[in-house]
Amino acid sequence: MSARRVHGVQRALATLLRPALAGALLLALGAGAGPAAAASPPLVAPVARAVDAPDPALTEPALELVAAPVSTSVAPDAPLALRVTVRNTGGSASAAGTLVVGLDGGTRATLSALEAWFSGGEQSAVLPTVAEAALPALDAGAAAVIEVPVPAAAAGLAGEWGPRLVTATAMMGDAAAAASRTAITFAPPESAPAVSPVRVVTPFSTPGSESALLSTEELAELTGPDGSLTRTLDAVEGTGAALGVDPRIIASVRALGTAAPESATLLLERLAGLSNPTFALAWADADPTATVLARGIPLPAVEGAGAPLDAALLEGATALPPAAAGPDPAAPADPVPEQSSAADDPAASPSPAASDPAEAPATVTLAELAAWPHDLDGWAWPRAGGLSAAGIEQLVAGGAGTIIASDAQLGDGVGSAARSGGATLAVADESASRAAIGITTATVQQQAQASTAELAALLAARAVELPGSATLLALDRTAAQSVARLDGLLTAIDALGWAALTPLGQPAASAPETIVSEGALPEGLGDAVGSALDAEAADRAYARIAVDPAAITDIRRLELLAALSLGWGDEAAEAAQRFVADSAELRTSVQLVETPSITLFSDRLSVPVTVQNGLGTPIVVYVHVESATGQLRVLEARVETLIEGTAQAVARVPVQSLTNGDVDITITVRDAEGTSVSGPITVPLSLQAGWETAGIVALSVAIAGLFVTGLARDIRRRKVRRAETAASPV
């Protein structure tokens, strides 16, 4: 119902395209390397994987490195190949230098050491130098790709099966200019651990869309051959990856009925036939705990679609559960108890629907329209780090039995499942999930390869230290996740010899109890969410003027949930703020049409007040008029006015003018409870109260005078005639 609409799907696709030019800057430069016995210099802080555009404000060169092994594992006596992307992000050219590779081939890295390594924690040990390569001079903004081969003898890979830490450092003389951390898995086949299950959950949603329901155009784009929804199914089909499904997609396709794009209908059919496990997300993938963290209240529930939904929309709906289809028309109806029979109650009067059922069209709810036979029921997927004891309590009260929770918020020693607050927690590995997200959100192949090596090493450490323990990877919810990279992630996991992609299942209810630390929202988001909740409450109060308030409140509730979507990522606060701005605009939809002045030419008439309804639904408002002085008496201060959608109406307020002159009147439009909807505005009123009465009296006197004069003349004429008749001779 808001006056402004921004199609977030187009913004999401644009976000995917922004980094497309980054790969064009990579230049293939080969360089030889030889082993060295000296230790590598102490590392500077690890560089970020993200490759940003040069900052024009910088005058000095600044190097960024992204290092990754060509293969995630190395067999005994096999050489190691490292690929390093170097980019100068500074404002001037960099000098030539040396690229130094460090590796401790005989020490297996533990899981905790790897997590600290990839999160940027300090590393006290210095890795031995195993290879060097020439680092070319780079102009500002230029990049180079350097292949560094490390012979087996130099790498010194030996000992236990498992991951090894690797560094690549850019040296300018004796100073380290930049560094990148990665890892390689040493994999002697005779000591390989048992294969560990890996479970992946990814959203099947439309991030970045503010729509209450997806339009035909949006669905056509999303479900076309190159649409993100189609490509997501292409990536996950047959892999066992689980899908969190946004119910807005299903409801939008069904609500369009025969007007839905054929590609969208076929997509639902394909989703129904998918062997991958699925569960329902909140509407528009709204964050299920954001409102708990912001205001201590549960996520508002979906109410409707703004208008009754024709039950015929569900006829032939793809994979519709029997419960949503309504009662079987062939089944016998329940007998009506005798005591409630209308025929036995002479006071009973059948409703129009009861007297003529054909006149009452069958309707369905939006929940029925979005119903889907999911494999996993009662699941909730909050943001990483957004869980809390209160959040669990609210989710359980809302029907959630299983919650995906990050292990970073749970007590030590939890496995793949835990219990807290009456809910079962499917525990997601935060470090491994971060690496997996790094793959799916990478803008260039080198970044994806670096994240692949990170994920492979973490899974290898888990396979050694937690044999048989399943790892749950919870992927990104934003438009930054590329479906092409999603396919690459699943392919990479499938290629690992120590991990196997397995379907997500229901965690054991007998999992141990754990303590959940208090979650938090990103800075500024809590206030933005609270403002959005306040704005929606104001919209609901404003909607009282509508003949059918649900025509406004239903859509605004859906738009609120879309604004709280996890798909906004770093733009979440801005999305909530746009909802607040739309709310303020909505509440100015009903306006008084101002007039320079009004003139009344009677002592008892009415003041015409024009009201414009900018809403697309009929409203009932009450026009109030107040006089600034006693010159004007308002006979009916509250005039009810019905205005059709997107139309004007004139309310006539009865008044009586007592004297001539000018007076200011104050006009306000209010709802039934007296709350101002528009105004007040002040309008000058010119009173010409006496001229009509005086004119009528004067006209009456004139008419009476004419009548008397005519009568006198007639009498006089008759007297003359009689006198003349009497004087005439017989």
C-alpha cells in the first residue's frame, strides 16, 4: 500500500554484477622458486580476502595478497603448488620485491589453531621458509598472479595426516609489506580418517525484495532459465543440500493463478519433485529473532493478502497438502444437532450465505496459499549470533521445535546437536560456515580457491579430532551469494576424500543441554527494527479509516517482514528505514483539498469541505469544523464522509451565520476515535448573512406597494365610471 516501491530483486542482481571487472585485472606471471633453509620473517597482520578498489587518497603503495594452494591436499612425496594474487591498492607504484612461502610440513594444525589462524589471531611460531619467488613492481591498481611451486623435499610434508599452516609474505627488502594465510592438507592414504558427514543448508529465497508478494515480472526474472531460483535448484539438485524455502515464493505463484509465468509454475513442480530436504523460512526470510533482540517481542505473524483469496487458486496447486485443500466434497457432512436447527428456532434468521451458498465465494487464507509439504517441520533459522534464551522461548512458543544455532553462541563441547529452552539445536560450525560463505560470495576465482582451501583444512581437522561428527554449514542469505559459486562449493565438498555431503535430518531429541549466550544485532539495526515496528503500529491505527482495514494492514505486515529479511545483509538497517519512510508517506494519503477562501450567502447553509483519498481502498472519515468567533455557529461539528479509493468527496458541514463579516474556520479530518488524519487547516470564511432576508423583505414591500397602487387605481377608475353613468340622461 506504500506509495513508493523499490524492486529489490533488481538491486540484488546488480550487486552480483558490481565486481565483474575485478577478474580482468589478474595477469598470469610465472616465476620459479627454490627451497631455502632460512626462517620466514615474522608475519604482519593477515590481509583480508576482499579486493577493494584503490583509494585515491593514498599516496603510498599498498599490497594485498590472496594465497591458495592449487590443490587442497598433497600426497606424500608430491610437490606443492601455491597460487598467489598480488594487487597494489595504493596510490602509487610499488617496487619489486620477493614473495616468501612459509610452511611447517611436519606439524599438524589442530582445529582450534586453524580457527584462530583463519580468524586473524596472533601466531607466535614462525613458519620455515620453503620457497621464494620474484614479486614484480606493480602500478597503482595493478595485479599479478604468481605460481609458486614447492618441491616435495623442500615442503617437508611428513608425519600425521591432517592440515598444515601455510603463509605467503610479500617482502620489500627486510620488511614484510603484506601477508596471506592459507592451509594445505597432508593426506597419506594409509592413515586417512573415516569420512565425516557434511550437511549444507542454503536459502531458497529472493533477497533484496521489498515486495509484499512477488510480481509477475519479478517471478519471470527469478524463475527464467538464468534466474537465481532456477540456478539454485540446478546447483543443489541431487546433492543432499537442504533448502530453507521462503513461503512468499510459493504464495506469490499461486496467488497469480493462471497469470503466473509458466516458468514459475514449472519451478514449483520441480521443487515438489526435489529429493533434497526442505523446511519453511519466515515470510520473505525475515529474521525470526530480530524483534526479540530489538523489543523483546516475537516476529509479527502473517495475517493476509489484503483481500479475500479465491479458493479456486488452489485447484491443481503443485504439491498442495491435503489439509490445505479443504474438506473432501464427496465426504458426508456432519449432522446438525437438533437443538441448533434453524428450522426449530422461529427467531433464527438465516444469513444471506446460508440462504444462498452460491452467493458466498469460497476463500482461502494466505497461510493455505503458502502451504508446502516440507520434509522438516517446525524449523527456524536465525542470523548467526542472533540467538538468545528469550529468542528460543519465543520461537518455541511460535511452534518451532528445531533451531539452527551457531556453535560460537553455545557452550564448549557441543556436537552437531544440543538442547536449550525446550528446543533442539542443529549446531552450525561457524568457522567452516564462514569459509563456505567465502566460496559462495567470492567475486573472483582466486578468492573462491582460498576459501576452498580454508574449508578443506577445517573439515580435515574435524575429521581427525571429532571422527564421525557431522558438520553443518549454514550459508549466506544475501544477494552476495552466487548460485554459480554455490555449485562450486558443493562440488568441492564432494571432491574431498574426508568429507561426504549428506542430507540434513532431524537432530536427536536426546542431545545434551547447553547454554546459549546472549545474541545481539549489528550496530544500528536494533534501533531501525524498533522504528519499523513503531511505524507498522502507526499504520494499523491509521488503517481504522478504511472500510476494510485489512486491505492496508495485511500488506503492510508483509512489507514489514520483507524489510526485516536476512537477505538485506549489511543493508538491513537501510531497509528498515525505508519501511519507516514509506509508512510516513502512507499516513499522508488522505488530505484536505485546501481552498483560498469560502463565501456563504445565507444565514443557514453548509460549508463544503473536499477530502482526497489517495489510498486504493474506500475509507470513512469525519470532517470537523470549528469557528474562531461567534459569528458562525457550527450546527454539526462531526460529519461522516465515505470516500472511494483514489477519489475525492465533498463533506457539507451545516452552519448558521449570525452576522456579516469575515471569520476563520479550522477544518480537521479525523477517524472514528477522534484521531487526526489530516489537518488542521485554517480557511477564511466570508459571511453575507443579511442581504437575502433584507432583499426578500424589500421585494415583498415593493410587490405589496404595486398591488396596493393597482388596487387604488382600479377603485378610483370604477368610481369615475359610476359618476359618469349617474350623470348621463336616461
